Amino acid sequence: MSAVAQYLQHLAAERRLSPHTVTAYQRDLANLTRLAAKKPLAELTVTDIRGAIVKLRSQSLSAASVARQLSSWRGFYTFACRRLGFADNPCLGLRPPKATKALPDILSPDTCSQLLDRAPEPDDALVARDRAMFELFYSSGLRLSELTGLDLDGVNLQSGEAEVTGKGRKTRIVPVGQAALDALAAWLPQRQALLRDPTPALFIGQHGGRLSPRSVQLRLDRWARLAGLGQHVHPHMLRHAFATHVLQSSGDLRAVQEMLGHASISTTQVYTHLDWQHLAKVYDQAHPRARKKG
């Protein structure tokens, strides 16, 4: 078995990364082989890796894309040196190009209400399903893969909680708000009517199978157009809205990190680009040295 194949097996079996993520690593390593003119990976030097980075930059790739590929290469060589007897890690000491961190697109609370409170026509099973999905997205800050991967037994309507499986197949418990619980309760009888073959999936399509991520994207964009939002809305925007609005109200960054399932709090800190006026108002009301003396 080749070194790359052993590394990919390690990612899938030991680190339990998703097939999509493993495929991305495989693609990045194949690209490195191509950029290095098919020179064996075990023989690459720091100069070869630098040359590969220069070639990537010459292809007008973003700094973030180059950084991701370098991270994939570094992970492979770290594994190969520890487990496969590679002599050197040619990625050591190399820094990725700096990328400007783009802020996520945010929907305001009013925009979320406009999206979720609309009355689409006709009021059928698919509408009930969509409302339950989008309320759950916004209520619990789920990733798209977490939502489509949810099973019936993953949501407890009595306790108001859901157990989701995130990146690295890590599970976490997230709260489910009342609006989402009501929407889910309305969807479950409709789900039974759509069911063809037994499936544990919470959200199914009109043919009875588990709903695909692409179908969710298309349905949400349709809802946004019918609600008159005048902008493209993708599922991750509801996750962003959840994080921003909860952080805006609570100021508890660590709690938001836990609910989002972020491994590092630095990932969650992107949501601290909040409305400064809101934070200033909270400060004026809460800090004992901010208030004017009477």
C-alpha cells in the first residue's frame, strides 16, 4: 500500500474524518505530486514545497486555498515521518500566505423572522418539512451536514434537545427552541405520509428517502425568494445568524463555541464583529465605571 493510501486510511479509520474530507486530502496530495513533476513524495525537499506554493500562487488561487493545501501536505508528512519512516518533513518551517479573513454573511433578526414567518403556498407536507428544517437551523446553529444527517431518535421534543454528529464524527447536544419544536411536531405526521421505505432520517424527500444537502440548499433559496428577501440565502447563513444573535444577546463566547461544535474558540471569535452600538449600550448599562454619577 502506498504512503498516501496509508495516510488516507489513517484519516478515515483512526481520525474518523468524513469521506468528503478524506477525498479533499487525496486531491491535495495528488496536486502536490503533479506540481512536483511526479517526483516521489518521500524525496521532496523544502525547495520543492516552496516551488509548489509558487506555482499555486501563479494560478491565481486565493491565499486561503494555498494555505489549505499546505496544511494537507504538512499533515501527510507529519504522519509519514512518525509512522512510515520518512526521513524529513519538507513542510516544517513553511508559513502559509496570509489571507484576509472574510466575515460571514449575516441575516438580521428581522430578516430571519421574515424568512421563517412567511406563509408559503400551498401549505403541504414539503412546506411543513421546510419550516421544521429552517427553524431547526436557526434555533440550534446546525451545519448542513448535521441537519441532513439527523435521525428521528436524534431529536427529543420533550426535553427540547437534539443530538447531532459534527466534524470528526463528534456528537454534541444542542438546545431546540420552541418555534422549532412546534414546527417539528407539525412535520412528523406529514413525514409519515411521505414515507415509502423504512428510514431513520428525520427529513425526507417527496420520494421517501433522506433529503440531500443540495435539496436543502435549493429549498431555502426558494423560500428566500418567496419571502421577498431580495438576496441569495444559503443554509450556513442561518448558522451564522444563530451564532451572532445568541452572542449578541448573551456575550458568552464559550457557550456559543460549544453549541456550534467548534474545536477552537478562535473559530468562534469571527462572530465578535457585532454591532458596536449594541455592545456599547450593554457596556454603558452594565459597567459600574461607565455610568455617569447622578
